[in-house]
Amino acid sequence: MLCQKKIIVTYKTFNIMKVNEIMANLEAKHPGENEYLQAVREVLETIEEEYNKHPEFEAAKIVERIVEPDRIFTFRVTWVDDKGQVQTNLGYRVQFNAALGAYKGGLRFHPKVNVSMLKFLGFEQIFKNSLTNLPLGGGKGGADFDPVGKSDAEIMRFCQAFMYELWRNIGPDQDSPAGDVGVGGREIGYLYGAYKKLAREHSTGALTGKSYGWGGSLIRPEATGFGAIYYVERMVKQQGDKMEGKRIALSGFGNVAWGAATKAVELGAKVVAISGPDGVCEIPDGITKEMIDYMLDMRASNRNKVEDMATKFPGKAKFTAGKKAWIVKCDIAMPCAFQNELAEEDAKMLLANGVKYVAEVSNMGCQPAAIAAIQAAKVPFGPGKAVNAGGVATSGLEICQNAGHINWTAPEVDQKLHKIMNDIYDMCVEHGKMADGTINYVKGANIAGFMRVAKAMVAQGII
Ligand code: 2IT
């Protein structure tokens, strides 16, 4: 009797996660890795209650294990520019967690890339990939290489030099990178060519986002944006509302914003803003098919200027330098560019202008104070790891097609993508339903994503 009591007391006292203690340890161990610490804190705070109902998780120290990557590769990438000068960059691959499958996640080429950024992205990727219900572990990589202003030949030489190092650590059953900011179809082509030459095998599943015709999947380029709109459509329906006629402000003008704009227009919504590092383009009558096509030219030019849209379509798009997309009055705000791009003051401006929904399409696109302000105003908020999961989900479908040596048609892939997004949405509702009937999509996504990984880790033992 006494003994039993003691066990219960011990369990209650020690077998629970203490977020502040864990965060204090991580802050001491990884000082200055702010994005990574931000991403970890958000997940731990929202899963804490559910986690503590599972003593088997704490017994296996799941949280302490899941917050540290399995391993990180850091390597020097040296290449020769068009002037014949030798350039050196830093390349990385963070292999974060392989409980559910081989490591999977994009490569980001951007001058600000560092370990903290890739650890936050890799950490988010674990739960996002879990939400897709496909056998995908979590990883991320990239380099502090700036593609802006680089020639096509320079991009190719950089991708080849990057692969000299990375090729040994990737493969369809080991780790399969894809694109992210600064890495699109062209870069994946050069990366794959180099991989194939070095590895001496045509192993298409080693990279995703390939072009159609040599292993790429139809709908993969559109998938992140399409998936985001499928998710937002469910958020809108949940409120008894419809997409038709909604004014949408998107940030960025890259692959993700392009896909989202395409599907939004198809559903009868109006995209009234896109943006870039140079400012915002307001499009009062809504973006047209020609303008959406022109987004691809803007990306291919490597100029990184949204002003080009206003120059090409005078009278239709109005450029304002130095401002964000959030100054434009809209019903739905969808950050599609970079982490922490939507700050608290942006959220307040959106709310003052009557925004009805906010959905992150970029990874961790909103700052914590912005999310808090949006949620406090009872405006439905969709978190990136759920909203943008269509991209990696379709990468998973690309790997399936590669493994089976088959190509699915565009409607076949789109239908599977749509089902995956609907399932993710349903899981977020199931785990995010609050006592007052509202849905906390952040909580729902984190719990649903975490549970699958944690159960797999427990089942696979202490490794
Ligand atoms: O953030 C992401 O999910 C991506 N950049 C896509 C990753 C992938 O492996 O397709």
C-alpha cells in the first residue's frame, strides 16, 4: 500500500515535462539560436498538456531527444564565379529526426542561412511531415549563397560544388532534399545532375522537385500554394463562409505565392497584393492570369524585385517601396515569404482593416506576438506546418512515383494532395478544439504532428 502510494507520488512529481526548465537548458546550450528556440518553445507550450497524459513519453525522454537533431553536416562550398574569382560559402544539412522515415525537407539558399535557421526549419519539418501521414522524417539544409544577381552558369557551378560534399549523405532511403527559398526546379536539376554523376546511380528519389519527364511529379510546383488554399478553404467553410470574392493579400512572389494565387483565382477569390524585399504591389482589381505567369519570369530573372510587376502592368499594379503586403486591406492574409515576416504591428493593422483569416504559408511566418494578437481577436489562424504541408506531401508522392517507376496524371496527384490537406485540416480540428467551440489550429497541428512521431520513437526504443 505504502509502496504503491510512493510510486504514484514519484510519477506525479517527476514524470512530467517542464517547458521552462527544458527551454532554459536549451538556451544555455544553444545561445543566440533565436529562430530555433522560438520554434521549439511554441511546440512544447502547445503539446505540454497532452504530453503529460503519456508517462511513456517522459520515461523515454522524448522531448529531450526530439529537440536535438540526429546530426548536422557543415561543409565548405568553393566555386568559381563568372569573373574567374574563387568564392567560398558554407553549406549545411540538418538531419533532424528519422522516426517516421528517411530525412526529408528542403534546401534554402539565402545569405542569412545559418545553423539556427536550419534547425528551426528542420524541427518544424518533423511535425509537418508527420501531419502528411506519409513515411517522412524531418530534415533541412542549404547554404549562405545569395542567388540574387547570379548568372545561370554561376548557379550551376554553385549547385555542383554543394553536391560534391552532400552526395554521400543523401539517397531515397537516407535523406531526400528538395527546394525551399532560393532553390527551385532549375537548382534541383543541377543538384540532381551532380548527384547522379558522383553517386553513379540514377536514384531519382534522392531529390524531389525535379522537372517532369525525368522523375518529377506533376503538381509538385503548384503543391505548396494549392495545398495552402485547400486548407484555407476549410477554415473559411468552418465559419460558414465562402472563398468566392474574398480579397487575399499574399507576401512574396516566389513559387509558393504563385501556386496560392493560381488556386485562389480558380476558386473565385481576388489576390489584391503581392510583395518582395523592395516593397508591395497593390492590385485593386485582383491578379490576372498574365500577372501570375509573369511571377515566374520575375523569379527566373534573379532580380528579386516585385516592382517589376508594376513596371510590366502599369495601371493594374501599384508599387509602394519599403512597405509590406499587410498595409493592403484584405479578408485573408497569407504570408508566403520568410520566417517572422508578419510582426505584431502588422497583425494589428490587418485586424484594424477587418482581416477575417490569417494563414501562414511561409514556415513560422508570424512572430509569436502577432499570433497572440490574431488569436485574441478570435480571428482563425492557420499555422505554417499545417497550411504549407502540401509541398512536402507532394514530394512524398513524387518519391512514391519514383519508387514505382510510374507517373501519375495531374488530376491524380491533385486529388491525393487535396485529400491529404483535408485530412490534415481534420486532425487540426480534432486536436485543437477548445472548450468555447473555437479551434486553436496551432495547438491542433502541434499535437497531431507530435503524437505520431513520439509513438514511433517509443516503439523504436532508446536509440
Ligand atoms: O518547407 C517545406 O516543406 C519545403 N520547403 C518542402 C520540402 C520538401 O521536401 O518538399
